[in-house]
Amino acid sequence: MSASTWLNTAKSTGLQTLAPLSVVAVALLIWQYLIPLGIVPGVKAEYLGTPSGIAVAAMELASAGYGGHGLFEHVRASLFRTVTGFAIAAAIGVPLGIVLGYHQRAGSFLLPIFGFLRPIPALAFIPIVVIWFGIGEFAKVFVIFMTAFLYVLLGSVSGVRSVPADYLRLARNYHLSTFSTLLRVVLPSALPEIFVSLRTAMALSWAVVVASELIAAQVGLGYLIQSASQVYAINKVYVGVALIGLVGVTIDLLFLAVERRLLHWVGR
């Protein structure tokens, strides 16, 4: 690469980086100095917070915690509930989805029920779950499980039904058993779509953890946000929301890394 080409590339990269940073900087300055003047109609300025107030709240939460628990404990509690509900959903949903996708008759009986349940938001399940299981940890995990399970199951079914018919005919020609066909033919072909459903289910599980922690939780990011909002500690609410976003992005990046590692042949 010549010196002039390298310089032009560096300038282009610098401009591409500087432009979004400038927009963010201007937005933060407006939020810090103009929003507190009451320029947003219908909302009290003290309820909108400021970047400096959020930074102070973040340091307070990091040092003193909230509600008798450290900030890391809140993150850990939410992660534990999310991962537990998701793991159980994946362990049941993937095998069941493969079976229902492969056996058309069984799928025709059960899939309409699951298809009906999937659009129902997690918040609608909470009163029922409380009546069934009370307000303990199991109820919180169950709400997450229900959300993830439906997406994993139906995504697995879709992946299986997208397997080319030629692959299945070839398996029959070689007289493969049903188990061998599922393991050696159906699963590798359906795995990309199954992984997409797992990634979507994980993202939804992390989003739903806030709803699940409305069930009388005493620790967790959902609890932190709800409790802080009740006392109008808006800057602490922003910190909780930001943590949910940061952890969610981190989880998604980990899934992408695993997907590239396991499904390295996709797109080639």
C-alpha cells in the first residue's frame, strides 16, 4: 500500500469514526445543559436526569449497591434466572422441535397450540404463574422458560422442515434409521436456523427477565429499575437500563462468536 493510499484510508476511517462521536457528544451536551431548563413539554426536568447525574449514580451503585445488595449481585441474579430459563427451554425445545418437524402427524396436533401461545407477551403469563407457583424463584424462571421455549421449539421445527427433500430421500436409499437420519442428515442441515432461534430466544429471555422480576423480586436489575423508579431515582433507573443493554449486547456477541465457530461452513 502506497503512502497516499494509506493516508486516504486513514482519513476516511477517521471521518467515519468522528461523525457518530460528534453526534453523541452534541446529544450529551444538549441533555446536560438544555434539557434541565425545561424545554421538554409535559415532563418535569428533574425526571429526565442528566449525564453527570447518571455517572454519579453509577459510582454510587458500584460502591454501595442498592437494596442491600451489591451491583454485581443484581447483575448476577438476573443472569442466573435468564440462563437457567433459557437452558431448560433449549434442552427441551430443540429435541422436541426436531421430532415435531420431522413427524408431520405429531406436529399437526401440537404445533397450532404452540403457535397460538408464542405471540402472547410474557407479562400476560405473570398473573397465571403467580397463581400456579407463587412468588418464588421458580415462578421467575418459568416466565423466562415459557418465552424462550416457544421460540426455540418453533424455530427448530422450521429448521427441520427446510431440510431439502433430496437429503431425506438419500437417507432412505441408504436405509438409515430414524435416529441416524435425524442425527446425521436433519440436524446438520437444520442447525443454522435452530441457532438463529436460540439466539433470538436468548435475547428475548434477557429482555423478559425485567418482567419476571416484577414477581416480588428482592434482587436483580428488574428489581433495581422498578424500586428506583418508585422513589423517582431516575438516574439509577438509567444505570439499570444501561446495564441491561450492555449485558444484552455482550451475550449477543458471545452467541455470534459461538455461531461462527460451530457453523463455519454457512455462507461458503
